[in-house]
Amino acid sequence: MKEQNIREIAVRFLKKEWTDVTDLEKRIVQKVAERSLVAKGPIDTTLDDRTFGQRLADRVASFGGSWTFIIIFGCLLLFWASMNTFVLAHYGDDFDPYPYILLNLFLSMLASIQAPIIMMSQNRQAAKDRLDATHDYEVNLKSEIEIISLHEKLDDLREQKWLDLVAMQQRQIELLEKLLSEKAD
């Protein structure tokens, strides 16, 4: 489609001069002008090109933030504390005495490894959300342009109908005047 036509469409629908239109809006206006934006179903935003580390980070984050992890981890902590406090204390052979320094060391190591992995997964999710937002904006802008176009078409049809009605009314007036003049003669 000619560049001039695309500029006219942008001015008409977006109420902006071509120089004020963003690159994304220019691309959408061009697609609308060419009628090449065809509904292709839901947009697939899954990132299939993930590396092994990214897939691992996603799995660790999904498991680390689940009730299964919380329940298993809570049971392990209770088991550790009860083993040290009751069973092994009776034999005088507790390997991690009451403040559980070794347990705290393990918890700190787990947290220091798990936190960056979860952050990597959250960064990937944020990138995915930004991609979704861009697609949503494109769809919303195209819908807005199409609605404006439909309104213009309806206005044109309404105007044409009014013109047809006025012409028909004029014709009826002419026929009535002809009938009155024939009756008067």
C-alpha cells in the first residue's frame, strides 16, 4: 500500500501526525492498511529456546514455591530437631546441639543457592509478561482502529440512507404536487 495512504490512515484513526506515531503504531497501521493481521489464535509466549540452566531455574522456582516443598521441608526440620533433641540426646551423642548451628548452616546454604535461581526464573517471567503486554497492546490498538473504521462505515451508511430518504421524500412531494395539479385542473 502506498506510504501516503498509510499516513492518511494513521492521521484518521489515531488522530496523530505520522511523525508522532510510534514505530509499533506504524507497524500496526501498516498491517491494518494491508489487512494482513489475521487472527491466528492465542499467541504462544512459551520460550522453547530455553537453555538447560533456564529450564532448571524454572523447575526449582516452581518446586521451591510450592506447598509440597514447604511441607517436605517443614517435616525435615521437625525430624532434624526431634532427632537431635530427643533420640540422640538420650544416648548423649547429639551431633548438632540445641541452637542447631549445623542446621542453620545448611539452611543458609540452601537459601543462598535457591534465591538467585528463583530470581533468574522471575526475570524470565518478567520478560514473558512484557512480551504478552506488547501483544496485548497490538491487539487492542488494532481493535480500536477497526472499531473506528466500523463507526465511519456506519456513519456513511446512515448518511446515505438520509440522502436516499430525502430523495424519496422529494420524489413523493413531486408526485403529490402533480396529483394536486391534476386534481385542480
